[in-house]
Amino acid sequence: MTALEVILLVLGINAVVWLLILAWLRHRAKALADSINASCASTGECLVIGPERGYCNIMKGRASVKTMGIIALTDRRLIFNSPLGMNADIPFDRIAEISRNKWWQGNYRNGREFLILRLTDGNEVAFQVKNLDQWMQNIQSSVTSHQ
């Protein structure tokens, strides 16, 4: 086997592995969205926004977790589920402050702004979503009505 054949074999194996990973992630994202829809239906919650793809960055003390996933806003809470099991369920009464910024905890991602939630326990969670203005407006009005 020549060096070129070995390189082509390795590239081919890598391509197959990445295609399988991407297919699994797409399937898992659909399952997470379906799970959020089913959860809302069983609890009587109304979806306000989502489920849609989003990015989450959770900061607890000095530890930080960053992941892509599915995010949704209901009339009672914000839900984020990731394919790898890092989930956030934030009822409106746990949100102390809402802000936005391109930088959060030293993180900058794709030039897009973070939706930053400071929780009543002092922890912060940041998300990146498609329509930040819509998310902020809905969360702000929901938090205000739950206080």
C-alpha cells in the first residue's frame, strides 16, 4: 500500500466517522425538541418561542460548561437540553436580571450577542439564540409578571 493510498484510506474513514456523528447529532436534536414539546403538552405549558437550536454557557463559581443544544421558552420557564445531557431548566422566579453583550465571562462567539441571565442564587447562564430581541422581550415580560 502506497503512502497516498494510506492517506486516502484515513481520510475516507474520517469522513465516514464525521458523517455518522453529524447524523446522530441531528437525530438527537430532533429527539430533544420532541421531548420539550411532549413535556410542555403534559404540564399544560404553552411554548412561546422554540424549540430551536441554541448555544449555552453556564458558569458556576469558576467552572464553565459550553454546549450546543435545543432551547425553548414557555409561559413558565426557559428550557435548554443538550445532546450530551447538559440541561438547564430555569423557572422565571429564579431570574434576577437579564442583559446582553458580545462578551461574557471572557467568551466571544461568532460576533453574536449573548443573552445573559443572572439567577437569584448568584450564578449566571448565557445563551445565544436566533432572535435575541424577541427572547429578551418575552423573558423580561414573563419575569416581571412572575415577581
